[in-house]
Amino acid sequence: MRNNGNIILIGDGAIGSSYAFNCLTTGVGQSLGIIDVNEKRVQGDVEDLSDALPYTSQKNIYAASYEDCKYADIIVITAGIAQKPGQTRLQLLAINAKIMKEITHNIMASGFNGFILVASNPVDVLAELVLQESGLARNQVLGSGTALDSARLRSEIGLRYNVDARIVHGYIMGEHGDSEFPVWDYTNIGGKPILDWIPKDRQDTDLPDISERVKTAAYGIIEKKGATFYGIAASLTRLTSAFLNDDRAAFAMSVHLEGEYGLSGVSPSVYR
């Protein structure tokens, strides 16, 4: 597998452009090509991002075509219809599945053989769809899954107990959506299990409340500002860095299962 840091972003909406800016400011990748049906917007973002180069990392930023996918090490897909106030992620499936099939066929026609990271919702279902349509190995196609939800869990615990979220470790697993769940037995603050951190007389109230706040966080943000993009963009940037640099880090991501946890042919988020 090539590992030159060549990134192709497909989908230049709020999430995609936030991700591109994050890659620039954090130094992830050597080149970043952007593909979107709105070619004028892509060109505008290329020019805008290029203006930041003197103050950030050096990177080749360009308006890409699907032919450029052949040379990519990782393709990040954020394209699709965004979730609206009051709408569940699963309600996006019909439209976004069609979009994802077309994108996948265009990618594979280029001769691509790298990693694909899917962020479009419903991400667990669409990651599985891209895997099946692409014919790539299961370790080459993953979804961002509950990586964002796991970050929200860490942030919520940090804020609630007045600790740095970076020393909180824990994972949300299952669907990136309404049936997701935290794995409390593997959640800790600075190495101390959270079940030892929270007084027993508060666990029956604190733990369900934390879980519910994490699960419904996106709905609140969408109601207030119309979309979520900074958190998922940061998650995608970190995941991209892990892929390109072979970090040997572990995340909760959408991954195709072949008998693990008694499941096959689906891509829920598991600790990986």
C-alpha cells in the first residue's frame, strides 16, 4: 500500500471544507485534491485554502477529478444530503445510497487501491455499501462511525467532572445514531475506571444522562446552527493521520464484520 500522504476529498460542503482546513493547519497529508459537483465552490476553496499556506503546512491543494483518485492513498467521502432538524440519519439513506454508488463506481474506474474513509450518513450503512460496491478488502473501507460520538463522550465527561478531556478514554459502539451505547467498563479518567470515579449513589443518574447527552448531541447542534461540522472534521483529520502514518492507534469505527460479535455482513462501529 502506498503511503505518500495523497488525500482526495469528495464532498466540499461544510464538513468537507472544515476537514480540508484542519488538514492544512495540522499538517496532515502532502497533497489534497477536492472533488465536488459544484466545481466553482471547489475552485474557491482551493484559492482560499492556498492563501493560508504561508501560515500553515506546505501542501499541494488542487481541484481534482476522479481520474486523480488512482494516485490517492486515502479518499475521504463527505458528500451527500445533510441531516436536517428533526431528521434521523437513517432517513438520509435512500438519497445518499444512490450518491454513494455513483461515487464509488467513479473512484474504482480510476484504478484506485488505497483506503476509503466514509463520513456520509447513515455512515454505518454507507460504509458497508461502499465496501460491497468497490470490491476492496474490508480493511480498506471504513466509516468514521462513532469516532465522533466517542469524542463527544470524552468531552462530556471532561466538562462534567472538570478534567481535561484528553485524559478521558472511552468508546461509543454500535450504530452512529440512536441505538449507540457507551462501554462503561472500558471508560477511564487518567487510568482510573469511571465506575470508581463516580460515587455509587450517582452512577444510576450520571451514566444514563451522559449517554443520552452524547447520543442526542447532534440534534441539539443542528437545531441551533443547522449542521455539525467542526467535530466530525476534527475526527476525520485524526483518522486520516492514523491511516497515513500507520499510528497503530485504536478508534471506534464502522468496520465490516465477518463473525465478530456474532455479526456478519454489516459495518457497525466497533473498537478497532
